[in-house]
Amino acid sequence: MTVNTGALSAFLRALPKTETHLHLDGSLPYELLHAWQPEKYPPAPAFHAGDFRFSSFQHFDEILLGHALPWFTSPKRYYESARLTFAKHVVANVRYVECSFHLAITHFIGVPAREIIAAIRAAVPPGLEVRIYAGMLRTDYAGPMQTIIDGLERLEGLAGVDLHGFEPVPTEAWTAPTWARLRAAGKVTKCHAGEFDGPHRVREAIEHLGVTRVQHGVRAMEDPAVVALAVERGVTFDLTPISNVRLKVVPELAAHPLRALMQAGVNCTVSTDDQLVFNNTVIDEYQALALHAGFTLAELAQVAANGWKVADVPAQTREAMQAEIRRLASSDAYRNL
């Protein structure tokens, strides 16, 4: 089927979108690195090529951390990075963002988490709603990080927490009670699962950790019972298709289980994951689904609406955004995409 790419681009830009799976450290705009140290960071790194594939999670992690950690040394650096990242969201008509920062960096650079949160908040432009999460590894509850994690429920401006990192690492005993305590304090709890490990980790995230927000969840499709569990519990999968292809979680976009998960009744959103290494935008994600996975206008509109289902906004805002999406999807201007 031939796609009118001009009309598609206009439709995608007009859609009021959300970004619900964004690692802020991992989305450091590469142009900041190039402007800072051009001799070290060339204008077109090899890993930005469209056909580049990471050989393993460790390979991905080395490139990501090798580029991000030298930059994030102060709240000011978080502000500068977030300001440019959020500005790009506004241009793409993304109106709501859930982003995480790597909590351990606050310990590495000796800066309280509240100062990082304040810097990120200061970078939010008018018209964009942003919710900030603290991301941590499954092994982070050790040494001085224990005190930091134990104080998270008292952090103003923190929307919630996210467990991330190399997924095959076992989930330690501290996690479930900590996640329960934070939920009791009004924080949203997330967990990366079903990316580099199987559907049993998605089940663990839902049943053991009690989350209703799974970051990825792609491999839940390997076990219909886990998919059914996600539907029964009202769990949202915050998916990142381009990331999944570049990390070889799926071989190509045409094979991505997003459509199948949605058809099974799972609420699925689409986001970018780590823009620093994947060189992507939210519009790129939607466009790739249309061009390489055959997503229809109605399916793309549903993806956009799914993000607003879980967005932490007033009901009036949610209803207005979903009404705008329905209007665009039924518009004659885009009917023949």
C-alpha cells in the first residue's frame, strides 16, 4: 500500500501525543556533546545510522553511559539537556512527558536528588506537562544508595520510580516492599520487564512488584497467560519499537508485537526510550509504525489515545485530548493516507 507521506507527516504532527518511556540521561541531545567537545564527539556517530544494531545490552550500555556520564555532572547540565529535549517535544506536539533520571548519578556527583528534580522542572516549557521519575538498577539498594532510596517518598516533585537496567539480573528482596511503600505514599511504580528476559519477568513485575506500568513488555506475547494477566490487571505497556529493533529484541518493525498486544486488550503506548543512542523522536516512532508495520490512521490514533489513558492529568484534559484525537482521525484531510 502506498502511503501519502506528506499527509502522514501532517497527521502525526497534529496528533496530541504523549511520551511515557523516556530516560532523560539517555536522551541527552547529541548536539550538546558535539558542541562541547567536537573533537571527541563527531557530528554523525556510527550508532546513529539507521541500520546500526547493538550486539548486546552490554554494548548498548557502554555506548550510552560512555556518552552520557561525562555530561551529567551538575544540576545545570541536567537543566541544559532537559531544556533542549523538552523543546523538541513541543515542536513535535508532544504535550505530556514521563521521564526518568538515573538516581545513582546523584550519588556519583554528590548532588541531592531534589536539586536534579528542581533543575529538570525548571527546564519545562509552557504547554508541556512533565512528570519526573527516579530510575534505579535492581542492585542499587546497597551502601549509601539505601538512604537515598528510603527517602524517595518525601521528595517533592517526584512522580514515581522505575526499575531498569540489565533485566536478567534477579529482582532483589528489597524491591517489592519498597515499591509498596512508595505506592502508599502516592508515587507511581514502574518496572522494565519483557525486553531482554522472558514473559515470566512481566508476570513478576505485575504480581510480585504490583506495578500497573511495565516498560517494554514486548516478550509477554510469548505467554498468552501473561498477556491475559496484563489485561485483567489493567496494566499498560510503555513500548519503544525503534529501540526494540536497534537492540534486536525484535528482528524488524513488521514483526513487532504492538498490534497483537493492542488487539489482545493491553493498553500500549509508544515512546522513544533513549534518544541519545537511537536518534529518534516520538514522530519517528509513529511514522515507522505506519511505513514499516502497516499501521493505519485509526491504529496510530489509538496509540496516541492510549497514552492519555494513563497520563497524570485532570480528567477534563484527558477528555479534551482524546476528543481532539478522534476529530483528527475522522477528518477528511487525512482519510486517504
